[in-house]
Amino acid sequence: MRAGDSGPRWVGPLCAVIGTLGFSFKAILIKLAYAASAVDAITLLALRMLYAAPFFVAMAWWSGRTGAPLARRDWLAIAALGFLGYYLASLLDFLGLRYVSASLERLVVFLYPTMVLLLSAAFLGQPITRRAIGALALCYAGIVLVFRHDIAVAGDSAAIWLGGALVFASAFCYAVYLVVAGGVIARIGSMRFIALAMFTSTVFVFVHFALARPLAALDVPPSVHALSLTMAIASTVVPTWLVAEAIRRIGANATSLVGSLGPVFTIALGAWLLAEPVHPIQLVGAALVLAGVALVTRRTGSTGSV
């Protein structure tokens, strides 16, 4: 058995696959909500966190029952990382999905391990190997191919650039969060940290919503509430726990490699549920991104999602 595995060997990989599928489904649910009504990004994000918050409060309580009290520096770090890694990254992602397809969004978000690699080299002094350089070249060549295709077929190329920039900024925020969060996670534990960071991000989301929108904005069609509830449970709470459990059982590197299926799931779901066209150029670009990220994650072990 590997990486703290207990029970049947198939449980860890299954947790990783289902968790990856859940995270991949988020972009589809967001696009469906935008299509169902005129709901804006911050309102939809507030609904998602409104439904998810009770679960993260319960997770924080459960994981903190036997843990030591948190120091002031830990609370400050959790607040800062919750703002950056979950509030800001999620808001930028929700905004970007107004303009780009779910499949393009997932491919751009999936670049975050390459950003972790570059940030670690710039600020932590970790060397970049020739293999890593080749992986970076594959990833960004693939993204260029997909962007060129989407711009060529889009009626508004400026929207593709804007949406792509917002999603790229989201991935960058998440990469910074991953680079900085390691020390805090080591001190207080991954599940406790994630639950508290997600809860603090919920506070930021609610404050933003209160400042920007009237309470009546939450009066959206029942279908949007249903999509938000599904997003909160199936694409936020459950996959967060499943990926953490997969890491415990099979390790971060193996979980990351399973996570490479994420863009494949999103492309397939987008074609099925959103009728997003799939072109061979997109598949080639996606294959390059997946190959590059697989090489990077074998080195960094980056996992998770925005």
C-alpha cells in the first residue's frame, strides 16, 4: 500500500477520478446558470458559497476537534489565502466564463501547475530542468492553438481575449496560493486549512455581494438555485474532500496525474450538455496541454482546482 493507503487499492484512484469529475463539472454548471437567467458572476458565486458554507463549517469543526488552537499568524494566513486562492480566483473564473467556452476555461485553469513551477523557481530558488522547460513549451503551445481556433470562429475576438485573461489571472492567483499555503497546511493540516480558508473566502464573497448587489438579486429562478446547490455540493464540497482523501491514500503525484483527466471531462461534458463544438485543432491543443502538465505535476505534485 502507498501514501497512507488503507482499504482496497481501488478506493484512492476512484476518489481522485470522481473528485476530478466534480471539479470539471463546475464550469458546465456556471455556463448553464448564465444561459438560464441574467444572473451575474458575484450573485452566482454568492449562491454557490451560501449553499457550501454549512458544509465547510462542519468540516472545520470536525477537523479541529483534536487540533491545537490556531495562532494569530495562522488566522491571518488563512484569511489572506482564502481571499486569494478561493475568493479572488473563483470570482475571476466566474467572470471569465461569461466570455469563453467551458473547455477553454478548463484548459487555461489547468495551466496552474506550470505557474507553480515558475513561481517556485523565481521565489523559492527551485531549479527548472530541461524536462520542465519542454513541458512548459508543450503547455503554452497547446493553449496558443486552442486560443487561435476559438478566436477564428468567435464573432467577438475581444471577448475571447478578455475571458481568457480573466481565467488566466484566476489560475495565477490559485498558483500563488499553492506556493504560499504549504507552510500553513503543514502546521494545521490540509482538511482543517481548506475548510477554514473556504469559509473565510465565503465571508469575502458575502461582503462583496452586500456592497455590490441588493439582497433582491438572490431572487433568481429556481433552476439557478438548483444549479448553485449542485455546484456547491457536487463541484465544491464533495470533490474537495475526495481529492484530499485521494492524496492521503495514493499521494499527491498520483492524484495530480489523475487530475489530468479534468480538461478531458470538461470538453466531453461541454459537447454533451452545452453543445460546444469540438474541433481537431482543439483536441491537439488539449493533448499538448495535458502532456505538458503531466510532466510538470510529476515534479511538483500540484493538485486541486479553482
